[in-house]
Amino acid sequence: MAAVKVINHTPFVPRLPKDVPLPPSPAESTSPPPPVKKKSRKSKTKEKEKVKEGVQGIKRQGEQERGNTNEQHENEMPQPEPLKPLTWASLTDSNSNSHPPIFTKDGSHFFSIVRERIKIHSTSSGKVISTLPGPQDDGHQDIITSAILSANNAFQLITVSLDGTIKVWDFLEGILLRTINLEQPIHHVCGHEKIKDYVFVATAKAKKKGSNDGNEQLKSHRSAKASSEESCIILRVSLKPQNPASGAKWHKSSQITPVGKTRYTAGLAVSASGEWLIAVAGHKAYVAQMSALKSGFTKYVSPDALTCLAVHPLEDYFATGDAKGVVRLWYCLNQARPVVANVEKRSQTSELHWHAHAVSSVAFTTNGAYLLSGGEEATLVIWQLHSGKKEFVPRVGSPIKNVVVSRSSAAEEEYLLGLADASFAFISSATLKLSRVFSRIKLDSATSSAWASSSSATPLAVHSLSSTLVLPSSHPSSLQTYSPSSSTLVAELEVSPSNRVSRQEEKMLEPSRVERVVISPSGEWMATIDRREGDESFRGEIYLKIWWWDKKSAFWILNTRVDRPHGLNKVTSMSFSPSDENWLATTGEDINVKTWRIRSTKDKKGNVEVSWTSRSSFGFRLEMPRDSAWSPDGSLLAVALDGFVALYDSISNALHFTIVCSECPKISSVRFIGHHGQYIAVLGGPNLVVCDIINRSVRWHRRHNHPYVTLVPHPYQDTFVTIHRLPSDTTNELMVYSISSSTPLLSQTLPFGIRNLVWYPVPNRVARSRKFSLVGITHAFGVVLLGHDIDITDEASLSTKALQKGLAVPKQSLFEEMFGVPALTDVSHNAVSSTIDTSLPWKSSETGSVFDAPAYLMPPMESLFEPLINGFLKLRLKEMAFMDVADEMTAEPMDIEEPAFIEMGKVSKDDILGTFIPFFKDITGK
């Protein structure tokens, strides 16, 4: 079929020969024609000017007719009603804070810092139980940098922030007790039980108001990426306000004592005895004696920059980690040695070196016998201090940012790792294995920022069969599957295996990056594009991988890999056909459009094997295809070229026609609009054009002041959403258009930038509803849901509530551990024990893991016997004892006295213990 171009946006209607009028007959004349005179240069110039004026007049007339046609089209169709503004909910934390989590005294909960908020998690489930008030209430107005438990009250939390305030919270009730304002940014805080009414803080110079306030990314990384030239002042601050009866929202401290000046502090702590204050900053460790704070710090020099600090829980020495991966123990806290302030010294130290990169966190165990360290290698190292031996917990999933030891006395000691992808991992101290991992969406902002600089495309897709999102993971070569309904991370898929750690002295290996991902409408197939840039020593790689969804295992399985689908050129678009054929279309910078299909083959045993193969390859002249889209019924394939859109037949690949868009010199995106696919929307820079493919004409054109980012059509209505940039990188503008008019139905500003946006189907929504439901990835690599009636709970807006502790099993006393639980037990204890489910059969896997630990770490066998037997055998309830009657015995009627139940409140402890006196006399032989 011949190609027909739509030029000047007016339909071309060819005239038949009968419609062409004949020229008029010449008048009869017998005189010869007049002689032809030669035209002068002036007359020729005048005629050219007349021709130009005529052409310009025709153009003006055509543009006027075209404008009238557009207005006529807009007036013919009814205008839809305006839409309500869209709401949004964040599915991810803004960033993972470098400050370690804080455990409560009993270890049942832990606190995590997320920007201006404090989240309270359950240690057993990892769920967010409560959230302390945020900026909208009485919370901090800037990023929280550090937090500790109060030395006065174990149920109070002290937090400091870049807004210059110290806040004391009652976290059980979720209320703010008092606020101390220092009016300068605070980076660290520490305290000790010997100085209950004071805390030590590291403050920086106050910045000018308005500097970097509008830039979200700079604001979020201010505390982590402070300038190396920035200095801090260590202060001792009293938590007692100057005028507590004033009733103001914040108070001045009653006493502030400066200790000394340091570089930007990487750690601040008080020794176990409470006699020494330690700060690490730059290449120095600063030590001050509590009894002589006015004398200032004594400086101890380190060969490399220090990155973290931990003090021994029992003895007066501390450990640091540096940028070269060395863990160093400092033995300089000795009162017998003369201390000279403001003098640099060298201390007696011991080195522990395994890490290849900077050590991000160190922590001592509760007994002080072991030291834990972690860093970029994603491996936890356990150092035995008296011997120097080490053990490893490798491949924890992401670089380690902080390590915390759980100090719960009721259960075994555990190590909590805060990972770079904002997830938490618990490691058992007995088995040295991951016991549980709590994670939502794994996105590392540092890795993602480097990723964004090299690749503009951000993978994002929705899987309809499992109602999950397919998102980029913390590593660029992996994808993750997340369920918004349950707020859980379902799985992680490594698309391209890669080495995630390199040596410090070598160049960082460039990993393969997943650039695109699409899922077929049926949900059975997923296609990915992963690419690795080449250099002078390594040739580039690019792969098209097609995955099959296994319903039994609920996981993606690799089916076909295509090497270099468009050569070494970049793939510009990829989309599945909505038809039953499940075709896949790809476009690339090699100026080719390729389609792929399913191929079925049989092996010798008759088993059918399914794979994907190339179906066709074509192009239009030498134009580069930049985007492609299928019609809703799959009969047409629209390909966006530099200045026009080409529409092909999906079966024969025949070119139907092209639509020239002179308003868009370089078209970046094309989409079919509406359920019937009659209209096409085209984006190119700041221009938006809507075309009617049946009439082969342009309906309307709109030019914006700022370039468009993306376009998402409504699957059931003739409306679509556009996102375009604003002068500020942290905000975008969202607009909703209808094909009937260039006037937007909705226009609102989003407080974040959008990298990618797709349609997110809501299962309970009425079919063909006008409401929108979208999911997108922001510039800060957060995941947000946008639309009408968003019902996903946002943890950032979770209401503050008091902590409700569940029914806990009471602890056994020493007497009960020796002789068992007495018959006269408390009613509450019976209530707990009656809830034990004894109907389940024993499984060997439940107790077999007990013997996985090394023999020297296991308790004696006599202490394990009773718990193991209770796991093997069913618990026999007391009521069952009265029901057991032997078959050979005949039951005779007897007068049985009713048992007399004694209430615990009516029996004294002396009477209970008195019943055991004969027993003890018998044992002792008295």
C-alpha cells in the first residue's frame, strides 16, 4: 500500500478527472496576437514579490483554516468535567540514615531514623508499630542526625537534628516532653548514666537561611556528605531549661559548656567508666577527661581518616574504623598518664585488618569479648579480641552502613545490621547466620544516583498476575518484586550476574545495568534489557532476556537470551503486543524496528520447548526510531521518528501512512489514546500534539514553557496524564488532558521529580472509571503511588500511638528453673500456656538447626535435653489425665469428692514454701 503523508495537517483528497474544470474557449479574433515585450528587471522583481505575497497569503489562509478546524473539532466533542487533584503515598523511605538503630532496654523494639521522623519497629516482626510526631506536629523541622536513650529514664528518647534542637520524647506515649534549642546544626549526641542531666553534642556553624532549602537531594545528604573543611564544636549541654515555667514551645539550656573544636565528627561517645569523652574527626581521635573538660581535648593522630567509633562496654578503650579498611583499638584512656590538652600524640594501638574498603561501622558485643565490623563488602566480620581470630557472615545483601548489638536479657544476643538499601538484617550470635531480614523496597540512593548519570531509562513495570511491582534494586544489575497491598518485598531477581566488590587500589568494575523492563498483558512473559558500557580494554555487552512466569514457584525463570538484539547500539523502546500472539517490538539506534515471536519445538521425547526468535526487521528510510506503541487491539504499530509518526500493519509490516508533525522536530514519545485507539498523542520537547488516525489530521497542538517528561494514557477513557519539568529539579507539574481540548482538565504541582511513570491497576475499582491510578519512581529514587482514592498506608504519615505490648510469657524464677513450675501457679501463667498449639506434628527441621552451631559455642547437653524432648513429644494437658481408663478395667461407681480449688490470693507464700520443708530436710539428711 502506498504511503500517504499528511502535510500541513489537512486531509489530502485526490480529484477525479471528471472533477477537473476545462479551460474556457478563446474568443474569436482575426487580428494577430500582440508582440511579446521583454520584461525588465524591475518588473521581474515586482512579479516575484507578488508571488511571495500570494504564497504567504495561502499559508496564512491554511493556518487559519487549520485553526478553525481544530476549534471546530473541540467544539464538536463534549468537554468532560474537571477532575479532582491526585493524591500520592510514598512506598519507600526517603533515604537510609547512617545513624545506627537504637534498641529499647528490653530489646523488644528498635528505633530507626528516616529524615525528620523516628520510626518504632517491632524486633520480632520488623513492622512499624508507631512513629514519633513529624514536622507537621511538634517534631523536628530538619533531618534527624542522632538519637540515644535517656540516662535518666529508659522509656525516654533524646533526638538531635540539623534544625538545632534537642528533643526529649516519651516514646511509650508518643509525646514530646521538652525541646532545647541551640540554634545551630547538631550532628552527634551522646550521654552516660553518671551525667544524667547532661548530654554532649557536636554542633556545626549555622548556615544562612534559604541555602539549599529547595533542593531535596542536597538536603537529604547534608549530614552524610558534609564538607571535609567543616568544623564542629563539642558542647556539654544541660537538659534543664532556663525558664521551664514560660510555656514556650522551646527553651534555652540552663548551662552550656564548650569542650573543644574538631573537624567534622564521625563519632562521639563516652567511655564505659564515664570518665572520658571521645570524638573522632578527620585523621585524629580527640580525648577529654570529664573532670577537666575546660582543659580541652588531647589529640591522637591516625594514619588514615577515621570513619566510625565504638567504646568498650566494660573497659576504658575504644575502637575505630578508617577509610583504608583498618580497625584500630586505642589504649589511650589511662588516668595515670599525664594528659596535655591541645597536643597531638601517638597512642598504643592494635590493628585488625581485613576490609578492602572503608569501614562504615564497628560495635562491641555485650561482654566485650568480640568486635563487629562491616562496610562496603556486604560482609560482617566478627573479631575475637584476645586471639585476633575472625569469623565472617558474607553476602548479607547490601553494603553494611551500621552494626548494633541487641542487649535483650530474655533471648540470645543478636546483631542488627542496617544495610545501604534501607533494610534490616538480624544475625544470630549462636549460629552466625541470617535469622530474619526486614526490608521493603531496596533502593540505595548513592548507587542509584551514579546509575542515573549513565542511564536515563529507569525500569518499572506492573505484574498483573501477582499484583506486584517490578522495580530496580539496590544493585543496578538486579530487579526486585514488591507487593504494595502487603507492603512486603516478594523476591529479588539477578538479571545479570556481576562482581559487586573490587579491590581498593583497582578501578571500580562497571556493572551491567538493567535499563528496560516490560511485562506482557497476560502476565506470562517479561522482557529486560541489560547493558554494560565498553572501554578500551573491554567490549560492550547488551542482552535482550525474556523471562517466563512460573505460577508454582511464583518466580521469573529465564527462557531466552538474545545477544546484541540491535548490535552494540542502544535499545530505545520495547513493548509487548496486546493481541493473543504475544509479539514483542523493539527499536534501536541501529535505525531498525524488530519484532519477536514465540517458537515451539519438540525434542526427541516429544516434549514441547518454547523459546523466542526474531520475527521481522524493518525500518523507514534512514530515520532513527525513538519510541513505539501498539494499538489497543494490536493491529497497528506506531513508530516515532524524528519529525513524524509511521503506522505499520502488525501482521504484514506494511506501512499504512505517516503523520508529519512539524511542531515536534524530534519526537520522544508516542502513545495511543482511548479504548478504541483512534487517537495518538505525541511528545517532543515542550510540544504536545494529538492526532486523529482515522481522519488523518491533527486535532490540537499545545506548546508548554517547559519540556515534557512522559505520557501515560488512561486505558478506558480518552484522557491521558503528562509530566513536564519545572525550573526546579525537585518538582514536576502533572496535567491531565482530554482528546477533545488542549485545555487541561487538571493541573497540579508535585513536590518531587518523576523519572518513570506507568499505569497501576486497582483491583476493586469500577471498570471504565475516570479515576487515575499511577505508580512512579522519583528523582530521589523513591516509589510513589499517585491517583484518586489512594488507600495505601504511608508510614511517614502513620499516626503516633502508644506502644501496646502483647501478652508475654512470664520469666521463670531461679526456684522454677531448679524444680519446675509449682502446681499452684498464677492464673495469667495458665492463660499463656493454654494457648500453646499441641496439635501440630513434630518436624525435624524445627529442631535440627539447633546443632548447626560450633560445639564450643553450644550449651551443655543436659540443658538442651528438656527443650528438645518438648519439641519431639506432644504436651499432655492435665484434663486428659482424668479421661485415660484402661480397657481391661471396669469402672465402678464411686463417690468422688469434688477437688477443692484454692485461690492464689488466699494462700500465703509461707504456706507454699512450708510444704517443701520436709523435702529439703530429706535431701540434706537432717
